[in-house]
Amino acid sequence: MPASEAKPVPPDFSTEDLFDVAAYPLNKPESAAYKDMLAAAVEGLNTVNCAQLANFVRPETLAAMQAEAEALAPDAVFHEASLNPYFSQPPEGTPADHPLNRFSPRRHGMVRGDKFARGGVIWSVFQNPDLCRFVAEALGYEKLYTYRDPYACTNVNVQPEGCEFAWHFDNNDFTVSFGLKQTEEGGAFEYVPNLRSREDENYDAVKQVLDGDRSNLRSLKLRPGDLQLFRGGYTLHRVTAPEGGERQSLLLSYVTDPEDIATSDKAIRIWGEAHPDHYARDRQLAEIN
Ligand SMILES: O=C(O)CCC(=O)C(=O)O
Ligand SMILES: [Fe+2]
């Protein structure tokens, strides 16, 4: 259907408004089709720590999400740093070619969670209870809650042309992302599943990947409207530099503890400032301790 004939997204943004429920029946959790969708996601997560659900968002909704993200991208907080895959500092005496000593530049922007209009589509996607339940079921959690941190709850990651998001392991257990904007060349999500475990850092294998070994590497392109569930804690991954434009992804954060929120120190480290809710958290923690 040409864009001019696209139906406008109704203002209440139900599950049916937001997502392609014919292909992904989020609204019918008792149906066989839902169970098939869930089984496919669980299979991806259990085998390669990643599940991609292509064209998850309805086209009209995607256009509205892209417009919101595009309008807010100039407000993104830009981060520029030289980081190793662990976001750590190596102990003294670490050999130069050791993964702990392999620093790469990273430059990207993050649109803060409080910037999104509460009646808008991006916020509605984040707050959608059917999506939250599906994410929890796919990742094997009894229940997840939308993260209440005012800045880190949901973000648009803006990756400028030519800027690689270099090899790393995530600090959080999992990420939920939607593609918003993609370039023809570059901007690929590359990952090597199960490279380290709780017991073994497996530095030799990490080093081989950093040195260019692509033998167990998987590469996917997160296209606008795709949903991706990813366990990044044990999966070395990167996003290659977008060519000929910028890449944007929407990151949604869910937590197991509904009270969870960053302290003011952490917020300032990430965002350059803190919100009154972060200071309230500091006071709450001081009372507990
Ligand atoms: O933009 C993405 O698809 C994910 C980037 C990433 O790896 C991260 O935010 O840790
Ligand atoms: Fe990551």
C-alpha cells in the first residue's frame, strides 16, 4: 500500500495497532500460533543466544516510530570512549595482545528515556504488556517489569556513519531491540555465541575473534521493524560501521525487580546528569544500609 494510503495509527496503540499480530500473535497467548512463535524464539536463544523476529512492527507504526526517533536524534547524548570488550581496565602487566588490553574507539549517541512522549508509539511499544510477557517467556523469566529508570528505561541508539560499535560482552543479561534505521552497507550485527561461560573467560578464543577469525561468527542485519532478543553476556558481539548513513536501533530495558533504578553516581557517569528519582534512590539505599 503506498504511504499516502497508509491508515493512521489510532491514538490508543493497542497490541494490534503496534505489532503484526497476524504473523506474531502476541495478543493470543493461548493459541497454537503463539506457542510456535515462542518456541522459535526460545530455540534461537537456547542455541545461538539470539532470536530475530523480522517485520514485527506494523508498517504504519514503524513509520511513526521512525519519525519520533528522527526528531529526537539531535538530542542524543553522545558517548566517545576507547573501550576493551569488558569495559574494564586491565591489571598491570597484562600482555599487549591480550583481550583485556584490546581497546577500540566507540562513538555513538543515546536518546534518553524521558525524551519520549508518553502518548507516543515508542513509549507505547515499551509499555506494551503483551510484548513484556512474551519477552519474559522467551528468555525464561517468570515475570519482567519495564525498567523505571527515567533515562535508561528505553533509548534510541544512534550509530553515525563510519562508527563501529566494537566487539564487547554486555554487562546486562539480555537486550531487547528493534531496528529503526539501517544502511545498505555496513551496520551488521555480528556475534559469536557462547564464547565465554560463567566458569571460563576463554581469552584465547576471544583473542582469535579480535584478530579476525570469522569461523563461528554469525552476522545479521537488524532491519527497520525487526525485533531482536539477545543474550549478550556470554556472546561476543559488535555492530560494524554503517556506510552511507546512520544506523538507529531502539533498546528496551526490562528488569526482574520493579524497584530497580540507577543511583545518581551511575546516572551522572552515563548521562552527565541525574534525575530526582536517582537521588531518591540514593536516599533509599542510605536508609537501608
Ligand atoms: O544497537 C544494537 O543493535 C545493539 C548495540 C549493543 O551491542 C549494545 O548496546 O550493547
Ligand atoms: Fe552490546
